[in-house]
Amino acid sequence: MTRHFSFDNSYARLGPSFHRRTHPTVVEQPQLLLLNRPLAEELGLDPEALATDEGARILAGNELPEGAEPLAAAYAGHQFGNFVPQLGDGRAILLGEVVDINGHRRDIQLKGSGPTPFSRSGDGRAALGPVLREYLVSEAMAALRVPTTRALAAVTTGEAVYREQVLPGAVLTRVASSHVRIGTFQFFAARGDHESVRRLADYVIARHDPEAADAGNPYQALLQGVCKRQARLVAQWMQVGFVHGVMNTDNMSISGETIDYGPCAFLDAYDPAAVFSSIDRNGRYAFANQPMIAKWNLARLAECLLPLFDTGGDATVEEAYRILDGFAETFKAAYLAGFGAKLGLHTQREGDAALIETLLERMAQQRADFTLTFRRLGRAAEDTDAIDAVAALFDDPGVFVDWANGWRARLDQEPTEPGARRRAMDRVNPAIIPRNHLVETVLAAASEGDLKPFEKLFSVLSAPYEASPDYDAAPPTPTQPYRTFCGT
């Protein structure tokens, strides 16, 4: 088995101030529950070897493959706006890094593999439900073409995890372009350790922004690159109705990938004020707030990098503001292009932004289903008789029909013929997302030992843009607000 991991652990080489060497805790009875075979092959790993008992022991942390250098990363973070100077990996251990078959460096991390020096009296464990949630939703996000961490495997431990109740334990194997966060920079900046901030910045430039090394000021170019990635990422979240739920600075990856799927959820009825996280009591991370929060977080990164800028004095701050203003410009462009494509618009004209926002406002007023509205618009763009199927999603169908008259007039200005337009819209408007009631249903079944519903839903979510007649209906109206939890 050891020959199947070709580790090259660049983060471990940064030195002890960046991490603590930590071995996973041995569990009683590791059993492989899920294995992402296509991802294993992409990583250059042998899925047949991983599917063995030895593979399960490695994926649970009981055995270390040759070349692994397990560590828990140090980082700080603003949590709901309050700064915590030391957080770190409290239940996650980075085994090491591999270079995949496409030449990309990827972290392989065990989540739920026992306590670390950063656990803060926690048990470092993960329950089966949160592990399966992250496996399902992160892979669904990948299928939706949203940058994300990935799930390689889920292993049960044969041990109990104690939360509000006794739950079966599990370990998730997570894959990421890296696990460097805004909070990683904050860890050193808060201590006045500008040399470590510089070393970390140089590391990130080499790993994620190599073109920045040739810029006049590499660290300004680094900030600009991170801002662009985050702007495009959040625009993509908005276009699929995703609510991250806990956008703390320690949950924002420098690589621009979605990371940490604890209190996340997807919109059913469109609601810009939607909050699903049980711990977000003031709505800080509500759906519509996500762009603003992302920019706020990036301002915290800018503060860390300011000492590395060469301009000095007020000019340094002004340059940081200029770069941060670029976030709004990139986000707006990505947002309008993405939602324009969802409406069948592939040229940009004055009035498009108003057309998009008017639809969203009416969807919010009428509690129209987000995913179904846009998916059915594709049919309506091809066939005028299909308008009724969209209008039926609104409490007052006339509210939609009134908007649709302007939309059709706008489509007449597009050069695309109706059939091609619908096909293009179907490529960006998913037929199915990880709807909250579906996720809860399959997790409940899995907790009782029945994995078949999970596997069926996972299969459908793996091709989210293909027609799914079984899911082409609005979900049942919930009897109470849907709430998610971080699982720790």
C-alpha cells in the first residue's frame, strides 16, 4: 500500500511555527464506507488498494503510508466578527501532499481523526452524519462546477462519539488544493511575526499564484489574486443558491475553494435573508450577505499583508483599498454573467442587471423555488407554452408573467436560436441540488445502517444538470425553520 502514495510535503517543510506534528488516534474497528474511485485515480492512487482492509486502516489513521508527515496546521480567525488568536486544526490532520495526474499539488487530510494540540479540550472526533454530509455536499458542489474541497473516502471507526446523543464515529478523507486560510496569515500577524507572514505569502505565491512572483509587488499581486478567486467563488455560490453558513476567516481558503461544510444548506424558496446555521443568531452569514462578508474577510487578509507592501504610509493603505475595491468589480462581473446565462442571455445590455434583480425580488416576495424557477425558464425560453409551469411556482402567477413579458422581449435581442438557448440554459441551471429534506432523509437512513438512499441521491447529484423527473417538484413546505449544525 505504501507505494501508492507519492508524498511531497511542502507545508511540513515550512517548520514547526506553522504546525504541530500530530499522529492520528488509532480507532477500534475501521471499515470503509465510501470510496471516491474517480478522485483516487485523479490523485494517482490505486482505488483497489484503498478498498482493502489495509486501505481502511490508512484512511482511518490507524496506519501511516510511507512518506506521510502528519500535522495539525496552526491558524487564527475572526469567528462571527470576534478575533480568536489561536484556533488551528482541532480534529483534522494533514497526512501529506501528492501531485495529481494533472500536475496539481493536493493535500490529503483526515477529518475526525482524534485530538490535536489545537483541540481546546475537544475530542477531535467526527460523527457519521456530518462526515456523510460533507462527503455528499462537497462532491455535489464539484459536480455543479463550483470550486471546492473534495471527499476521497468515509470510514466508520467502530467507536461512539458523544454529542447531544451517542452517535457512530467516522473519519472523512478530504482533498484540497491547500488548507491555507486567511486565518493562517492572521495567526502570525497577530503575533507581530512579519517574517512568518512573508514566508507564508511566498509559499502561497509559489503554490497558487506563481505569476505574482514576477509582479512589481508580489504581495499586492497575491492579495489581488485571492480577491479575484473569492469574488468568483461567492458569485458561483449565489448562482446555485448555496449558503455557506459560517464564513469565518478561518473558513476562507486562499485557494478559492469552498471549505468546511458544517452549517451549510441550499435555498428552496428564494429568500435573500435565509440563515440555516443554528449558531448564526443575528444573520451575519445570511445568503445575501455573503459577498459583503467575503470582502470584509479579505480586508483582514489585507491587514496581514500590509507590512509586506513596499509603498509605505498612507500609500500602502490606499493600495490595499484599491485592490479590495477590485473584489466588488470582479464579483459584479461574475454575478451578472452567471445570472445572465441562467436567463439565457449571452450578450450584455443595459437593463440586464435590473431584469435579474426584478426576478429575484419577485421570487422572494412570492416564495418561488430557486432551483425550479431557473430550470423551468429553460423550457420557457424554447416554448412559450412552458411559461405556465414557471408561473405555477409563484403564489400569484401574474407576478411572474408580467416579468416574463420583458424577459421575452430581451431574449428577442439575442442571436441564439431557441433550442440552442435552452440547451445552454440547462448547462447552468441544475435540475437537482442537495435539497435539505433529501439530505436529512438519506443521513437518517445511513445512521440506521441503510446506505442505499444515500447512494441513490449521490448518484443523481453527480449529474446535476441532467433532467431528473423524480425531483422536478417543489419540496414539501417545512413545518419549522430548517437548522444545520457544525457537528463538533
